[in-house]
Amino acid sequence: MTARALMLQGTGSDVGKSVLTAALCRIARRRGLSVAPFKPQNMSNNAAACPGGGEIGRAQAMQALACGLEPHVDFNPVLLKPETDRRAQLVVHGRAVTAMDAAHYMAHRGDLMEKVLDSFNRLTAAHDLVIVEGAGSPSEINLRDRDIANMGFARRAGVPVCLIGDIDRGGVIASLVGTQAVLAPEDAAMITGFLINKFRGDPALFEDGVRAIEQRTGWPCHGVIPWLSATVDLPAEDAVVLSRPERSTGAPLKIAAPMLSRMANFDDADPLKQEPGVDFRWIPPGQHIPRDTDIVILFGSKSTLGDLAFLRQQGWDHDIIAHAQAGGRVLGICGGYQMLGERIFDPQGIDGDPGEAQGLGLLEVVTRMLPEKKVAPVTGECAMNGDTISGYEIHTGQTTGADAAQPMFRLSDTPDGARSPDGRIEGTYLHGAFTSDSFRQNWLSRAGGSSADGVSYNANVERALDRLADGVEAVVDIEALLAGARSPGWQPTDR
């Protein structure tokens, strides 16, 4: 039997499509349905490695977890990973295909619709329900031609749409009513209802607002969802979270991480941020790394040479080198690891613009970018004490040198990363290591900090998904929402 499908689109970016998709996936799973997530096109440098090979957006990996599934390339068939303001790496069915500028992609993205539909059809053949997440907003009608992410997909695949509005940013009535006003009538007809998200306060005070939207659009409201605290404990999936100011927690161990312009897989920080003994701070451009920092972490980058130049423009190179010379600890992950070395060579422009540059010189290693991209989940152990770890690799480049003889990890008996002779400077290609509780706790202890006893990061994420589902289920008419899901090929005239 072919699955039913429902698509969540938003009036704009960051309205909560990803977490609400995860919530609906967990709710459907708890009701005994075989459910799968799907996002036709994602743009993110936060990626996840799939056990069968290939990479997808981390949001779809989180949604897969909500479904009880392993990540799979069909959940996100088209992934764009920005390298510069105008160019991105195109990943199709988990494999990097090429890098292209925005204008070229926009002109040819319609050619990818068949790839998108291939993945969608495989999912609908294998599951009872597919929850589809849109990208950005369908009201961007200047992008409607050859669209594969919103109404272009919904119309072609015949999937009904629930529209999400974010009341926290203001203007939610205008954003929902305005979306209908600017859409072509055939696109607007695909929308069967709406949700209000991120409400603070008494929802009864917005009842008149809900009625106003219903009267002007003809769409029913399926619920007003409050600001759900469970989202804080879910993996960060979008760089927009970095724009939100953070306050110091006052915890004793202070970790600082510069916000690189093309930073990737920054959700590596999430397990550390949840530790009560850690005061984790993102350092935005224009600010110096505080002198009282105990550990500096350089996270991954989609353009290592570009972000190394950006780091120097901010003066962070001087901060990091001074911090290291004063006995402070520094960790580099993936692209950050490459930056800690003596030199980076990328003559073919594998990882951005071609060139080479001197690194920070804190590790005696050299990196050469290679055409082959390694994407794989991995398991192994900490080279220092044998702690079991699991994570994933997504990188181009090979890093060698004297300090690599003292690796951070052994992954399937292969050494990974490097450590300085005194052990204070470390680098690794492994993402996700801090989700391994024993390694995280011992790493913090070696740095002079402490970890909460018995804290399991993965168990916390599972509990957060359940709390998220509970919160949504309490305020949304789930029966009506799921009843609106239809078999592919649905048309508004079928109502």
C-alpha cells in the first residue's frame, strides 16, 4: 500500500519546520505507523553521514531518529553546502557532484526534480506515512520557476501542505494571509490548514487572531503551539541559532568557539553545552576571545582556507596563539584541525577557492586537499585511555606530520588526528565524539573540568524528542492534521 504524505511549509525561514517535522514523526511512530522524514532540498553545512554511505542534512538525521530509523540519503536527496557567498557544493543522493554558483544552480535546479521524486517514491513505497519539510518559504515567488523545495514539489508530487507561521517574530497574521495573497491560486489551493508556532503567553488571547486568519484564508487552524523548551536539548541544525545571544552560565570551565563564516557541523558543541560544569560561549565576529578562556575549539568548515583568512581578519589567530602560549588548551575538529597545522595546500580548489596558506602552527602537521571526500560513520577508541567512541567523518584532505604520530583516536585501527607533545593542542577529523559520554567526561576532566555523573547525551536527545512530541500533541489537533495526509498524486479537487 502506498504511503500517505503531508508537507510542512513555513511563512519564512526558522519558523520551526524542522522540529515540528520531528515532532510529527515521533507522534506518528508512537501511534504505530511506519513513518519517514523527507526534505527535497536543504541548504546547510551541518551534515550527517549515513550508514549506507553518503550525507544528508543533520535536521533529517534528527527526524530519522524521531522515526526510529537510521539516516538515509533518500531523506534529503539534494543538499547544498555553501562554500562562499555565491558558490555551494551540490550533493545529490548523498554524493558530492560539483560546486556551482547560485545563478547556475537556480537556472538548472529544475533538472533535479526527477532525483527528488525518485527518493520520495522509494519512501512512499516503504512506509505508511512520509512527513515532508519545505525549505524557506513558498511566498518567495521569484524562486517559484523550477522550484523543487516547496510548491514545485507539492504540486508535482501531489502532496497537501500545512503552513506554519512564527508568532514570536511578529506579524504572523500578515505573514499567513500574505502568503496566500502572493501565491498563484493553484499553489494556494495545495494548503489545507495552518499552525501557529512559538507562542508565548495565554493562547486564548490570540483566538481573535486565529479567527481572522481563518476568515481571510479559508484554512482551518490545527493548533497554536507554545515555545517548547524541549527544542533547546535537540541537536542544532541551522546556523541561525548562532545569531541568538548567549549569556555566560558562570560554570567553572570556560570554552570559547569562534563563529567562522563557513562553519560546519557546529552541533559537535551540543553535548558540551549541556554539561552543567561548562560555560560554553560562541565568539561572534568583531569580538576577541576572552582571556579567561580555558579551551578554544575551532569547529569544522566548508571552506578551510576561506575561514582561515576570516579567522585572521578577526584577529582570532593572535588570540588563539597567545592562549596556547599561556598554557591554554586548543581543539580543532575537521577544518579546525587543518587550521591548527603548519600549512594547507588546495591547488585544485577542492574545498573552496584554490590556493595555499600558512596555518596557525600549533600542530606539526600539513594538510593537502584531495578530490576524494570521506563520508562515513565510524567507531573506535580514544588513543589516550581506550574510551569507546562513535561518530562520523565528512571531509576532504589528508593531514600528516610529526604530531600525527600521537593521534587523538584510533578508528577501526586507523590513527586519527594529532596531539602536541604536551597534549594541550589536539586535532581530529572525527565529528560527534562528544556524544560518547565516557570520552566527554574524561576529556573534560583532563582539561580541569567536571562532568555531571550519569549524564547520557543520546538519552537526553531521545527524551527531548518525546517531550517535544508531548508538547505538540497537547495543543494540536493531530487527528485532523494527520487525516489531511494523502496518497501521492492528490489534487485539491479531491477534497
